[in-house]
Amino acid sequence: MNSLDLIIRDGLVVTETEVTRADVGVAGGKIAAIAPHIAGAARQTIDAAGLHVFPGVIDAHVHFNEPGRTDWEGIETGSRAVAAGGGTMFFDMPLNAHPPTLDAKSFRAKQAVAEQKSLVDFALWGGLVPQNLDELEDLARCGVIGFKAFMCNSGIDDFACVGDGVLREGMKRAAALHLPVAVHAESESLTSRLTAEATAANRTGIRDYLDSRPIEAELDAIRRAIDLAGETGCSLHVVHVSCAAGARLIATARKAGVNVTCETCPHYLALADEDVEKLGPVAKCAPPLRPSREREELWKELLAENILTVGSDHSPSPPEMKQSANFFKVWGGISGAQHLMPLLITLGHFERQADLSLLLRFCSANVARRFKLPPAKGRIAVGSDADLALVNLEESYTVRAEDLHYRHRQSPYVGRRLRGSVRRTLVRGQAVFQDGRIVGTPQGRLVRPSR
């Protein structure tokens, strides 16, 4: 096949059903051939012997904060971090951009800057807040991947939380538009009361914060969101589930016919509440990290596939926002987009070749299916986009601050030994990351859901 632009030779190609040694041929940014041996030459050849070839990670949950709060991260640095972790696409949340993505104008502003700066492809979440119900149809027309709502205080003044009445109406409208609603599920009444009680008593330490956001606050919100999804016929996705009981509630509702799924995040699978006490503000998030026994139970739910996807919930801030004697005032967000897949590989539940297909589903294929991405995304197949991550599963490395691609080089994983080194990331057949360096230029495209 002499018309090929690229042949990736002798890699271990990971699909949803198997891991096979094969060559992958690329032409015009698409996968044109997969075979034990592709005869002939191409304009470029990559020797992938000893490497696993995965579909690129699709991180469905990041906060790159542009436009408006680019000093927190920005699409340029954020997309570089995604690429360094084997990612070829991200879904940017409507907050903490300023203004948040709440109408067509703000959508177009974010799209324009992402097309100018993103190294990888992207989709955009629209917001669901009390003030923008009449904007949802325009956002759908623009191409949002879905609508994000907070069931508790978001921590951002320009992104209000929703009560059950607004969420019900938003879900009705989203269902009519055939788009999902994603919820941050924590009870506003319970978390605000416990926070007020703690601060009034001058209990503002790390453990006080953890105690103010108990598992029951998460479960209460999940139950209410499931009920509303069942009532309205809305497609519901619960983000960053931190506890096994939450995943079980969702799995039970799905078996009963409710269109509901959930994600968890690497930090809930890798860290526990004692790590917050050791690491301090860099490990603060909401919902908070749970006890180690809860982490192990969450792993069981993931491996049972009661959790559909894993997203980083990359939520950075300037270092000064991570500094306060009052832990309630510290910005709650973990920087993790660069290490989503390496963390999952390191944590030891994907040792067998057969398990790698499961890893692929959590990081790519399930995301593409759940959010109705075009068939070209999230898989290795003839006709798909050549969005690929070449990974050395045996190579280990220590996370160093100087190797982070974030605007602010802070992460709870600094100093941690990880296994699974991303050697190369390709977006539509073009290298954007190679051997520790960014080698591509911005080429990201907006990906709209198929509706």
C-alpha cells in the first residue's frame, strides 16, 4: 500500500475485544489498514515493537478555564498535558471559564480560542443554571456535548447551583434535545449546613473539611438526580463518583430502565483521605477523597463495569489559591489530566493483556459511545481517525514537577512512581507528543455529538 502516509509497525494493538500484534496504516488522518504485516512503504514509519497501541484517551471532564481565567490553566497548556498523557480529545466544562459557557455567544468564544490553541480535538459542555434554561436549545444547535449542572455550591460566583425544580425543567429540555445532563451530585442543604457549623465553631482544618462533605451528601443528591432522570426521560451522567454505594445506586437504576451512567476519577482510585492530611491543599477536591477502604470498594465497582468512564476532573488554580490556614477557603481541585491512563495502569488491575481492553473502554470507547461521538472516535478500526497513544507498559518513571505541562506545576502525584510511559501521541496521524516533548502545533477541532 504505497499510498499510506504512515505505517506503525509491529505494535500490540489494543481493541475492545483483543490485543494483537499488527501493523497500522494511516492515510489522510484515518486508519486505512490493520494487518499482521502491511506490505510496501509509507512516507513515514514508526517502529512500535514493544509498545502497546491504544486509542487516544478521551478525557470527558476537564476545566481549562479559558476564556476569562486563563491564569488558572488555559487551553494551550491544558491540551499539552492531555497529549502528554496519551490523550487525543477532551471535553471542557462550562466553568471555570469566565463567562461560563451558558449561551451561544460564550460557546462561540470558547470554540474560537480552542480552535486556535488546542493541540488535540475537543468537545464543549454547556452549563445548566437557573438563569439559562431558555439558552439550552441554542447551545444544542452550537454543538454542546451535553449540559453540566451543580446540585451544590460550585465555588464560582458566576455558575449557580440548581434546585430540584430547575434541574427537572432542565432535564425535560435536555431530553427533548436528545442531550445528556451531567451533575455534580452533592446535597447543597447538607454540605452548607455542615460547613456553616464547622466554621462557626472555628473548626477549619483538613479533617473538618472532609467531615463536612460526607458520603451521605453524595448519595442524597444521586438519588434525587436519578428520580428526576426517570421522571423526565433524560439521559443522566453523574460525574466524579467517589463512593461505591453511589456507583451501586446508579447501576441499580440503570437495570431498572433509567438512562443513567457515571464516571469516577483517578484520584479517587489512587488516593485516600489520609493523603489529604499528608499532602495538604494540592489534594483537596469535592467530593473529597474517601477512606482507603472506600477506595478499594470503588475499584470493585469499576472493574464490575458499574462505572462507565474515568475522567480526570482536572481543576487547577494559581498556587496562591491553594494557600490558606482555613482549609475551607482553599481552592478545591486536583490537577490530573496528564496522568489519567498511567495512573490506572500503575494501580495494578490491568496486568493481563485481556484486561487492557477493559482499560480502553474506561478511557476511550465508553466515552465515545455514551456521548454519541462520531464513529471515527474512540476505537482502532479501519475508517476511524488515527488518534493513537503508543505506550511502553513496562517503563516506569517518577513524576517530577518540571515534567508537568500545566500552567502551574502542582499535582498530588509529584514524586510518585508510575508505570506505563506514553512514548508518542498521534492526532489524526500527526504526532503531537513524542519521547517527553511536545512536537505538534495546535490542530484541535470541535467534535459535535451525533444526534
